[in-house]
Amino acid sequence: MAKLAFLGLGVMGYPMAGHLAAAGHDVTVYNRTTAKAEAWVAQHGGSHATTPAAAATGAEIVLSCVGNDDDLRSVCTGADGAFAAMSAGALFVDHTTVSAKVTAELYAAAKSADLGFVDAPISGGQAGAENGQLSIMCGGDAADYTRAEPVMNTYAKLCRRIGESGAGQMTKMCNQIAIAGLVQGLSEALHFADKAGLDGRAVVEVISQGAAGSWQMANRFETMLDDHFDHGFAVDWMRKDLGICLDTADENGASLPITALVDQFYKDVQKMGGGRWDTSSLFKRLQAL
């Protein structure tokens, strides 16, 4: 069992760190809101620290799941950041969805400090984190990934190294691009069914068994029809991710017309007051037209 640190106890990080503790690892957690860290320790044992540096001291592997580029920079290289406190040869694994730019920056900073760095964004939502069924897409040096994989498998359904540093974040962008189109397509199908006077549940029962079937359809159509939009990844976070995708597409020349359009639809949802609704709220936008 390893001595680990986990930085960031949001809806994903809290249960992920819990799986590590349940597996027998010695886990020290850090969260910007100390009360959340104290609650985690009360539930799972281990210990908590008041700074990323304190949490990372003596850890073999430090894992993070925070909010955005600035949050990640802060816990890595900011005041009381983890990198300065980590021992030579230790490994940092980042589960945050961030830009490829900050990943490259932190990979270089880690290397200069004789640390390993693996970008390992996740997919599967809160339920996947709670059930230990996340899909983890990784970039980084092969040897570093090999060290990290057994730890990540504690909460993974599938964990795979895609390539060198940054490949994990690029793969997560592919994931978000695909989701955006799928959710909009499902929303339009349910909206059309309603306008046509059809029973949406009966429609999905049939079409989900054919070529139209998807995870989004299987897991979100009922909550969408029930007007419940508090099941998972928030619109505010999706817009952050899609912004990363669109910025990167500008750099590499990819054409993402559907992604750009759906990003604007999510902007409409935010204007409706739905920034904290889950991503399936694209359906609610159509209902309001």
C-alpha cells in the first residue's frame, strides 16, 4: 500500500479518495474548504492537511481533481504548492480536465524538479466516481503511467495510456466533443417526439435498441422527460471544457461546427439560470423555445 495525497474533494474527488482509503492506502487529503476535508477524514480515516504542500510531503504519489487551469497551477506550483514539497522521484497524477497548455507547463515544471507527471482526466460522472467505474485517459511517460495505473485502477472501469504528456487531455476533449453532439441529438429527438404527440418513453424503448442507442440515452432520457436536471456534470463546467476544445481546435486546425453551436446552446441554458443544471438540460432549452 502506498502513501498518497489527494488534492480536491469535489463531487468527483471526494469518492475517488474514498476508494483509495478503502483499498488500504495511507491517504492525506487537502481541500480548499477545510470542513470538507474534515468530513472526509471522519468518514474514511486517514488525515487532512491545510495546504497542498503539507498534504504532499512524504507522499509517493500525489493526485489532484480540482476545477480549472488556475486551480491546478495553484495546487502544483503556487504558494504552498505540492511540487516544492514532493520528494525527488515522486509522482503527480492530475485528474482535472484542463488545457493542454497548462499540462505541458506543469509536465515541464515537474521534470525540472525530478518529479513524474501524468495527465489523467476522467469520464463517468459522479456516479462513476462513487461506484469506482471511471474511464481514465492518460498521457505521460510510460514508466510514470505504469507506477500510477494500479492506484488509479482502484476507481477505474478502464484506465489506458494514450500517449505522451498531453494525450490524456486531448482524449478528454474528444470525449466532451462527442458528448455535446449526443446530448443535443437526444434532446432534439425527445423534443420532436413531444411535438409529434408521441410517448417519449415508448419511443426511446424502441430506438435505444438500435443504432441510436447511447449511454446518454440509456441514463438520461427519463430524467429529461421528468424535468430533473441535477444528475451529474454541470453546464458551467461543460462550457469550460468546450471552451478548451474550441481553443485547441483553433490551434490545431480541427473543424468543430457542432461543438461551437452546442456551446452557444449551453450559453442559452446559463442565461435561463441553469448553470448548475446537468448537461442534459439542453432539452429544457428546447422546451422553452
